[in-house]
Amino acid sequence: MAELISELQRIVGENAVLHDPFDLLVYDCDAYTMEKATPQAVVFPTETAQVQQVVQLCNRLGVPFVPRGAGTGLSGGALAVKGGVIICTSRMTRILEVDIPNRRITAQAGAINLDLTKTVKAHGYHYAPDPSSQGVSTIGGNVAENAGGPHTLKYGVTVNHITGLEVVLPDGEVAWFGGKCEEPLGYDLVGVFTGSEGTLGILTTVIAKLTPLPQSWRTLLAVYPRLEDACQAVSDIIAAGIVPAAMEMIDHTTLQAVEAAFRFGFPQDADAVLVIELDGLEAGLDRQLQRVVDICNANHAEEIRLARDEDERTRLWTARKKAVGSLGRLAPSTVTQDAVVPRSKLPQVLRRIMEIGQEHGVRIANVFHAGDGSLHPIVLFDERDAEEVSRVRAANDAIVRLCVQMGGSITGEHGVGVEKAHYMRLLYGDADLRAMQRVHDAFDPQGLCNPEKIFPRSA
């Protein structure tokens, strides 16, 4: 331990290493707080060469190492299950290059998602994937989890916007996957690494695509007295051949918390509201908007509010993106589920989720990406109450299994991590898992890089 700390301080400096037990408590979990594990040290590199030296040191000493960005992950992906060193990239924040002619931006892994857009907005561009945590989550963490967000309904998730990655491999070698080109030759290692949850190496630099800002937008709030009608409106809009930039649903419980926090004047008697955004060329946008309004009304919308300016649009998106945080007003702890079902199954799945909450005596709120069927049931509880935590785990288990039974998946954008590793067998057979394990072992034969993630223990 003494050698480890001394060498880490030599590499990055004394002020960039945490090893006091009190300090390490801050890093014993990510935003999935139901499981905790304390690392032996946390190190804050500022450049790739430092990350490389830390990884080489861990290899020499046989110490596990875990990548971590802002710690906003929701599946325990940054948990130091076997102790070791957390390599935190939160000080690697530099934007390295803005290439407007080629629509590319190069940034260190610790750069904040929203900062990419802020850097290029004046040029008429943005970085499209927009997780709700985009004001704090890092681009490296987004790549690790293949993060989504409201506007990925139209624009696609992280993997659709990444063309190049600089990675410190688990043995300490530095490699570049891809580059600025759209379709590099050889194996698609960018695709392999994106969504690998930090198990194949430590990401240090990202080359991302820039997307032109839309010429215009229309954002509306559709209020529904019945959640089922809101779900049907979602299916009908997609069935009509309309792909909104975003289509988000907020249920009654979440709406109450948002209104208490921000006083936006949202209806408190609604069972659900839809936040729908259309964007693109100004020509024809109003015609598309009218079709969406007609579909919402046909599904018994009680009220439809159209954002008249940028300020009103911002209020609607603040309500959506701050919704999960607002639920802290209702309970001291929350756990956010992340499963996907076919859009057509949303009404019956949401009804059953409410029944699961009642059966296990827990309160469940819902705010989610309705357009692509990516659910986020949020269970409200107090993690200091062991008996209640047990009921929360049982409810979460029932929700995940329900979504798989309905033809869905165990995760849409939060990753498998430690939380859902044991559910992998619901989707994959032994041959599937062995194939995945062989890919992992080709990168990390010693098993030191973010161990105990993704794979079920017996795999």
C-alpha cells in the first residue's frame, strides 16, 4: 500500500491522490447508491501519459483499477468492487480541437457533455446526445455507457456520434481506435469500446461528430388525465411516420415534485404529461406540428401548451431534465431503473409497474424516454431502513423481469454494471456470454480493469 501511494504521488503529484479513509468515502459508489465499495486510492490525472503510468503501476503491483468520470452513472459501473485504484478523469477537461469544416470536436475524456455544445454553438453546431445529466456528466462516461438522452430518439445515442477514441489499454499500452473519418478500415473497435462500461481500458480522448443546430423547433406540453392515453399518443405519432426530436413522459408523482421545486405552473391533477419537440427546417414544421396536435387530441389530451419562445421551451426542458433530482423532495433515497420495452407495450407495462409498487409497499415515480420505450421507474425509499431496502430490491427485480417478459431489455442507457450483471442470463445463453468473455479477455487477460462488471459471477 505504501509503495502504491508513493508511486501514484510521484506520477500525478501529492495533491492529485486521495488515500485517507475519510476522503475515500466520497468514492465508494456512483449514483447507484444501493451498493458500495471503498477503493484503496483515487488518482486524478490530467493527461494520457499519467493515465498510462498509473495503469502500468497497477499492472506491476497486481492492483485493480477502475475508470470514473463525474460519478453520475446509475448501475455501479464506477464501483471499486475489489478495491484498488479509481482513475478519475474529472480533471481531464480540455477541448483539444474544434474542426468545423469536418464537423468534429476532440476533447479529453473528462470534458462535460454540455461543454462540447457550448464550445461550438456560436458556429451553428451542437453535440447531439443529451443525457439528463449532461450538465455534469463527462463525455468519457457517456462513451463508456453508450449514453442516450431525450433527443436521441431522432439523432441517435453516443455510439452514433463517436468516430475516434484514444484508450490506455489494460496492459498500459496507448492505442487509437478510429479517427476523424466516418468509416475507418478494419474492425470497428470504436463500436466495441463504446458501451463496454470501462472494462476494456481507460478512455482518455474522444473525437465526436458535430451536428448542425436545427433551423427551427416546436416544443409542446400535452396534458393527459390518463397515463394510458398518453402512451397511446406516443405510439400513434410514431406510427404516423413522424419522428420527433424528443418525446418524453412525466407521470403524476414526478410532476408534483417538479412543480414544488420550480413553480412552473404545471397542472397538478394530470396523470401524465408528454413533452414533445419537433425540429428541422422551418418549411413544413407547422404542418407536422398540427398532425402531432391532432393525434394528441384524438387520444384525449386535456390541454396542449405550445412554447412560444426560447424561455418557455427552456422551462419545459428544465422540468424534464431536473425531474429525477426533484424527487429528492419526496424521499431521501431513490434508485432509477433503466429497462426498455416495445412502445406498444408501454400502457400495460406501466400499469403493472404501479401494481408492483403496491405489492411491495414502495412508491414509484416514472419519467422516461417514451418515444423509444426506454423506461425509468424511480423507486423512492430511505436507504437507512434495511427492511425497506429489501422491498426495493424485490420491486426492482420484478420490474426488470417484467420488461424482459414483454420483449424488452434489462438496460437502455445506464449500463449493466454491478446492478444488473446477474440479469444477463435472462437475455443471453452460455455460448453468448462466453463469446463476450473472450472479447473482454483479449483486452484484459489479467482481469484488473474494472472487474466484476457486466458478467454474471458464474459466467
